[in-house]
Amino acid sequence: MIAIQTEDLTKKYKEKIAVNSLNLTIEQGELFALLGVNGAGKSTTIKMLSCLTKPTNGEALILGNSIVLDAIKVKEIINVSPQETAIARNLTVRENLELVKGIYGSDKKQSKQKAEEIIVDFGLSEIACDKAKTLSGGWQRRLSIAMALISEPKILFLDEPTLGLDVLARRELWRVIKQLKGKVTIILTTHYLEEAESLADRIGVMAKGELKAIGTANELMTETQTTKFEDAFVEIVEQGGMQI
Amino acid sequence: MKTLAFASRNRKEILRDRLNLAFGIGFPVVLLLLLSAIQSSIPVELFTIDRLTPGIAVFGLSFISLFSGMLIAKDRTSSFMMRLFTSPLKSSDFIFGYTIPLLPMAVLQIAVSFAVAFLLGLTVNINVLITIIVLIPAAFLFIAIGLLCGSLFNDKQVGGVCGALLTNLSAWLSGTWFDLDLVGGAFRKIADALPFVHAVRSGRAALSGDYSSVFPDLWWVIGYAVVIMIIAILVFTKKMNSDDL
């Protein structure tokens, strides 16, 4: 079943085209990585798909719901872990989780119950009563992802989830993301090529607002006749893409 | 349920900012004590406890604008707002979610001013309760100002506008510190055109038991509260739907 389908999805900011006629299909349960250099249009794509900004042209369907016409329905079935850690700083870890469950419509009892489950699943028990602002960057990011999952979204957007984390914290988050594979459709944007190579089922490479290539890491390397994924990425971005 | 969950978060965020809270409740109390001390040494009619207390209560409400403005501005300039905007919360959930926790705080702040005034000799009677009710539209007014400033400015700007400008405006132009008739002229006209002096006057009228004089001053306050709240809702909704996040 198709989770996300975009049709000529376009976003212009005055004269600047941030995303240009994006046509993309992502299957349910897939972990899809969007790669690109700064300004490639990854974050704008995520913002449009999560109904944070309206497309200038085109359309996208999220499990059959239009991001333009059915924004509230879309918002009920997705969740986002933004690029910067998005937590309520003066609330404890548990309260942050209960808050998100609550704003997605659950009552107090359901929120508390689900928060406890997520605390266990994400190994947050030791810090459950700590205020979010006292946590390290790695724990805050982990909490941010846990907050994105507590609403039990069918589609999860992870916008550069490991940005700024040390190697150990990044590997730990990779482990968490791998556990989600197959259960939730995940759209991941990242600058770390090894992250996409390690985690993603398929990878899309964007440059200058356009989708330049799409496929598995191996397919992209084969298409570009390279042996390293980094070389394939550079080739795609510098040469302006390949047939998709 | 969504609104209440969000309101609960906002209540916790405000109450856990101890410095803001202490300043917001403590400063009006200190002023009340200070001006009462001046009154006991140099009797000034303006500073008698029954005239001073409604003025201090209205002045104290300007800190409610600061609380709400800072919270919204901080949310708006952080990724947390992105999380909230991608959730199924509607603009009405946001407005009520920010307003609901502030109203009891505003009433509590007014009540604290009166509790201290009782210790300083204010008579305990039914008029006090009526005055607190009469000051509720003023509480809405200051909450609306906070919502508007928080929707327009960043947290530093809100600190300047609500923390410095609004507190001074509500102090100087309310007729609490000095009799506006003594200054007269354009100053008096500006004060009369703004809601602060009307809020204080309606509070004083209620406290003195002169209920017939509560209006039309209270209409000024209600009018300003409604208009500013509508503008705040429109501005917040526009920001929510804009690309500028």
C-alpha cells in the first residue's frame, strides 16, 4: 500500500524555487532517506508533507489524505521529530510524553499508560522524572523521537535526527530507528551518508529543489558506476542526476 | 481534551519559571507595602489602601502579559512550535490553551494584592469580591496583550515591550501613582484613551461600593479586551498558517 504519493509538489518562496515538481512514491513500512546538500529542498519537502507549509503547486497524498484539503486528517496520522530537538524544557520526560499523547486526543489515563510503555521501550526509565532541559543532547534527541512516536503515527518524519550528536549517541539512535523499521513508515532526512546507507530501504537524492536520483544504496552506486556510496552521492549531485 | 492537555503544559511552564513568578507576584506586593509606608508617614489621599489596592492589582496584571507573551514567543522561536503545528491542534486549541491557565493565575495575583491589603488595614467585605470580579475583564485584557505580543515578537522583544513598556504604561497612565488631573493636557487625554485608568477607576468604584460608577469605565476595559483578543487570534492564526516558522 502506498503511504506517500507526491505529484508535481512544488514550493516557491518569492522567486526562489525550494522544491520543484517533486514526484515520489513511498510504500507503507518503508524507511526512505532524503539526502542532499544544504538548500537542496529536503526540509521544505518534510514541511510540506507534514502540513507545516502549503505547497505552491502540486499535491501530496498521505495514506490517501490530501495535505492541502485534509490537513487535520493528515496531522492525526503523522508525527515529526524536527531538526532541532523539540521538547518542552521545563517539563519532565514523562510529562513531555503525556503532553504529546494528550494533544493527539488521548485522555489522561491513556496518556499516562502509553507514556510508561514508551519510557520502557526507549530506555528512559532512569530519567523519566528529570526535566527535559537537564538532559544531554543525546537524551533530548531520543526523547524528541519518543515524543514523535507516542502518538502511534502511521508515518514518521525524522528531520536530521542525529545532527550534532557524538558517535555513540548516533549509533544508539540508529539502533532505535532500526527497531522501528517495518512497523512505521519513516522518512528520514540526513547529511550523514553512512546513516542513509545503513538505515534506509531506499534513498532519494535532492539537489537544487529537484529529486535527482532514487533507489537503494547499491542501485545508486551501480547507476553511477562507483564503489562507494559517498562517490555515488557526489556524482549525482555534481552531474545533475540520472534517469529516474 | 487536546486543549486541556496543552493548557496543562502551559500552566506547568509558567509556574516552574520561579524567577518570573516571584517577580510577578512579589513586585506588586512590595510596591503595595512601600506606598502604604509612604502613606503612613506622609498622608496622601491617593495612597490610602482602598484607592491604592485596585491600582496595584491592575499594575500586577501587566506581569501576566509578560508571562503569556514570553511563553508564546519562546514557543514560536523554538522547534517545539513546529511539533505543535504538525499536531492536530487547531488555532482555537492554541488560544484557549494559552488563556485557560493564565486566567486563574491573574485572579490569584489580584487576590494576593487584596490579601496583603487586608494586612495593611483594608476592610474585609463583599465589595472586595465584587472588585475581583470587576477586574476580570482587565485580566483578559492583559492576557490578550500577552498573546498579541507573543505572536508578533521574539522573547527578547516581548521582554522589552511587556516587561518594560507595558508595565510603565500601566503604571504611569493608570492614575495609581499620581492624580492624572495634576498633569492634565495631552497626558491626561492619552491616559483616558487607554484602558488602564478605566480599569483602576472601575475597581475603585466597586471597592467603595459605588456600583453605579463601575460602568462606563468597565466598558472601556471590556472593549479593549475584546478588540485586542480578536487581533491576537487573527495574528496568531496568520502566523500559524504562514511559511515563516
